[in-house]
Amino acid sequence: MSFKKIFGWFLLIIGVSIIFSSLYFSYNIFTAKTDMPKIFKMPEEDISFLKEKELSIQEEMQQTIEEQIGKILPASTIPALLNLVAWSIFAGIMILGGAQISGLGIKLIKQ
């Protein structure tokens, strides 16, 4: 076997392992077996100072509206969704990269 073929097999194995590891980690994240990477975080708000002050009617209405919207769409869902999208993009890039590396390996094996 020539050096090109050995290196081709090496690239093929590395590329396929990158693809399968990306798919494996994605499967574990989407089935909630592992936590997703925390890229986007929601800042925790301290609203205790609002309780100390007397609220005007407009501020009370604003607070009531925010509470109702928070019941419909909790604030933690937006960062979670953004984290899933970011992971999906990263996994897609890794899969495409693994495919390119495997393709180079296959070309070297055929020569």
C-alpha cells in the first residue's frame, strides 16, 4: 500500500468519526440525555425593589401584562431555543466538514 492510500483511509476514518460523533451528541441533546451548551443565557432580574415601592396604575398594568405573557411564553424558552439553533448549526458544520474530509480520503484511496 502506498502512503496516499494509508493517508486516505486515515482521512476517511477521521471524517466518518466526526460525522457520527456529531450525530451522537445531537441525539443526546435532543433526547435530553445531556444538557445543551449554554451559549445564550437569560439574565436574572431582581424585582424585589418593585415590591418596596408603591406602584402606579400604569406600572401595575405593565407588571400584570408581563406576568400574563410570561405564563404564555416563559422567558427561559427563548434562550433554550436559541441554544438549540446554535447547536444545530454547529452540528451541521461539523457534519459537512466530516463529509469533506471523508471525500478527500476516498479520492486518495481511489488513486
